[in-house]
Amino acid sequence: MDTVKTIKEVREYIKQWRRQGLSVALVPTMGYLHDGHKSLVERASKENHRVIVSIFVNPTQFGPNEDLDTYPRDLEHDKKVCESAGASLIFNPEPSEMYFDDRCTNVEVEGLTNGLCGAKRPGHFSGVCTVVSKLFNIVTPDRAYFGEKDAQQLAVIKRMVRDLSFDIEIVGCPIVREKDGLAKSSRNIYLSKEERQEALSLNRSLRRAKKRLKDGERDTNIIKKAIEEEINKETLSKIDYIEIINSEDLKPVEKIEKTVLIAIAVFIGKTRLIDNFTFEMEEK
Ligand code: PAF
């Protein structure tokens, strides 16, 4: 498995593979890979002949007060994860390879990006959509794999692919959790021992919500309250948002009548974590 730093080198690999009639998958990441990423690469390598993992901490999706400078990086570890999961190539560009100093083009997905993380992190999805579009144009994959933990990101990218006619299948993959239920995230490394314990409230609150839904509760305010109560039991936690939205257009719903996404973001100390689940309603 090779690691390349330039767009030209990626394109040379792709040309060779295409000449041999091989299918190509892309797994876009910001590195510091965990089992969640590994599951994406494993699935991609089962479903495609070749898998490119991009490792790029994309500066344009971080806000001015966010963790761009401290975002964890460990390329040697990432290489091992990619190799063991069946990747064929790592694309690890420098920011200067991806962005011209005088660039003036951004990809904006409207509407779907108004709420949730879009509302809390202005400019974030513009950065994500622009870099993912560039990666799609560089790699021209048949399929691209994204985690369902970033549920809004997945919905936004699916819509962008549809609207801009990218000929790429977007594959969403299930959230991978620690044994105690905490969703795997590169940012979990920031948590102190005490915060790590508190972070369990995210999954616990969602399980509580799931139980209420299974018991027949359909009022979003009551479900949200149940989540809020569970998280507020903790002292270091601050809720950023609790949203119950239509899983297609990401618009808030009041009464749960169709499949919904229940998504939360919580600050545990300074670390912002997200989690979610989809509640499927049987069609009448
Ligand atoms: O989900 C991520 O890690 C990033 O948002 C992505 C898709 C790699 C774009 O930088």
C-alpha cells in the first residue's frame, strides 16, 4: 500500500486501475483513524477492487475558534489501520496541494445545512462539500463511504451528489461504538478520565429516547425533554442541540409520524461530541 501526496500521483494510479477495468472506492477521512473508519475501509474493500483512503485535515471546515491546530494526527498509525483494512492507496495531501491561495470557488448545499451542526458551525458544510467535491473529482470513485455518526454530513453529501450529477454511489455505514456505548470519534482522545465517563450520557440519553419511542411516545418535546434530563444529570456537559428531524429533508418535526433522525451535540468540557439514531416508523 502506497502513500502519495499529490493529485497527479493519485490520477496515475486511477488511470492504471481503470485500464484494468477495476472498480474504485474512496473513503474520505481526516485521519487519526479508529474502528469506525476501519469499518468503512473494510466494507469498501469488500465491495470494490481498489480503495483510496484520503487523510486530510481540511482547514476550510473548521471555524476560527475550533480545533484545527490541535486536531489529532498520527500518519504511521493510520497507515497500519488502512493496510490491515485492505486499502490500496492513501492520499495525504498538504493544504497547498488542495487549495490555491487565490481560490474563489466553494460548493454550497442550501437548506439541509441550516440546522444542527450547520447552524452551530457556520461555514462548516461549505468546507466539507468543497473538499469532498474536490476529492470526488480527483479520485472519480465508483463508490464513496461515509459514517452515519455524521448524519447531517451524509444527508448533505447525498444531496450534493444528486444535485451536481456526480456519478458516485454514496454508502452510509453504521456507527461503531466502544463497548460501553460511546460512539467512536477521533475527538474522544481529548476527553479526560472524568469527561470520558460523562460522555456516556450521549448514548444513554439516546437509548432512553429510543425506549420512549418504542413504548409509543410520539411527541418530540417529550422525547427531547427525556434526552435533556439524562444529559443534564452530568456536571461537565453542556447541550449544544437536541433535534428530531425528518431523515430526508432534515426539517424539524413536532409529531413523529414518519422515519426520523434524533441527533444530539453535547460539549463535554471543551470537547464537542455528536451522536444520533434513526427511528424507523412502519409505513401505514
Ligand atoms: O467526516 C470527515 O472526517 C470529514 O468531514 C470529511 C468527510 C473527510 C471531509 O473533510
